[in-house]
Amino acid sequence: MQLMEYDEVIASLLKKKRKPNLLLGNGFSMAYSSEIFSYNALYEFVEQIQDQNLSKIFDIVKTKNFELIMQQLDNFCELIEVFDPNSDLQKIIEEASVNLKKSLLEAIKELHPDHVFKISDDECSKCAEFLNPYMENNGNIFSTNYDILLYWVLMRSGLENSDGFGKDRLDDPDDRETEVEYSDELYWGRNRSSQCVFYLHGALPLFDTGIEVIKEQ
């Protein structure tokens, strides 16, 4: 069976009136800069923190895939809970997992481009052209990346999209005499029905307050 070209796949989906969905992984960010978003770059940053437990974990697991290591640490904690729930080892592993997550986020924050205009107009337009077939055909975009390159491109390009966030209306919608007022914060869930962009692992501007999930503007 001959493999279809990318454009042929998109055309086939649209011809069959199937919704096109796109999953973006680390390659999307690396296409912008492998020096910033490669596992090697993130690993080198985390190594500078000099956490002995994390260094030992990287040496043992023999991978720089952060998601894989975090998954293995979580699995290990579950096994300890089953076989030795009173072990001090579980606390050590949980602390290592938390430190790894914090270190990863700190690395992305420090290495991330400073502002949206670090992406050139040409890069932005080409990326928008790539994403447009999904947006204009009621498709969905799923991203596993923590950075906000996708968010920046969507904002600058003007592609119609929704990540499920919106502002709460503060005035009484039934009172037509009062001026319409909205909250300053962006809360998730106000536009769930139209959401078509999903950050599966979260992203730098998204925060869980314990009551609401909010997005920094």
C-alpha cells in the first residue's frame, strides 16, 4: 500500500467530510529552534540546577525524555504504595518528581523567546497557512507543548479559534439598562462549546487556582 502525501490526506478527509484534527508534539517547537526546545537543551539547563537525585535518575533511565521519566516516577510511587506504603522512599520519589516538573517549567521559562515578535512575520504566516485547513474546517488542534509558540501564532495570524477561555460577565444580563461589564481575568470553561485548541499538558500562561483555571493575558 502506497503512503499518501500530507496534502492528499487532508484532501481525502475533507472529501469524506471528516473533521481534520492535528496533534502537535515537540517537533513543532523544535522547528522554530532546536537549540531552545530540544530535550538536550532542556536537560542541560536542568543539569545546572545540580539536584543529585535528578542527576542519578537521568543516569539510570538513560533518556532525556522528561515526560517518560515523570511517568516512570509516578508508576514507581504507585508500586511502592502497593508493596510498602509506609516506606520513606515514596516521599523521596515524590519530591524528585515535583522537582523535575518545576525544573522543566523553569527551563522552558528561561529558554523561551522573550516576546511574540521573536517569531518573524514569514514564520508566522507560514505556520498559519499550515494550521488554517484545520481551523477553517471546524477541526481541532491538540498540543502537548508547554511553550506558547502556538498561542502566539494564533493570536498574530488572526485565525479564528478558541481555547475555552473567556471573561465572566459581571453585570446582570437581564438588566438592559446597565452597561455591560466583564472581568479582567480569563477563565476556562466559558467557551467550552466552541473550543478547538487544546493544551493537553498545560502551558506556561495557564494556572490552576484550585477553584478555577485561569490564563494570563
